Amino acid sequence: MKKISLFAAGVMFGTAGIKLLGSEDAKKVYARTTAAALRVKEGVMKAVTAVREGAEDVYADAKAINECRAEAEAAAVVEDASAEESKAE
């Protein structure tokens, strides 16, 4: 008998929960919550874009620095080779 009454109570609560979740007031709450989540998403995406742009600038600067270093090292190697050839003559 106890199991049947628990089952009946569960069915009653389940039915009431479904009606409550499907009500117009609940749908308004869902819509407002979703709208707030979308606003948060837009803010996060703006921040991510700003960070990405900053990272791209840093990457471009670092790449330019490395290219200058490589050119300087190549010039130094050529100068060293020229100096050694001059000594050998």
C-alpha cells in the first residue's frame, strides 16, 4: 500500500511539475534567461576578439624581431667568412 501511495504522489508531483514548466510565466522566464545568456555571449566574444587582435599584433612584432635577428646573424656569418678569406690570402 505504501508503494502505491508513493507512486501516486510521484505522478501528482510530476504532472504538476510539467504543467508548471509549460506555463506562460515559465516560458517568459526561459526567454529572459536565454536573452541574458546571449548578451553575456556577445560580451565574451568581444573580449575574445580584442585579445585575439592583441595577440596577432604581438605575434607580428615577434616575427619581425626574429627576421631582423636572422638577417643580422646571416650578415655576421658572411662578414666572418670574408674576413677569413682575407686572412688566407
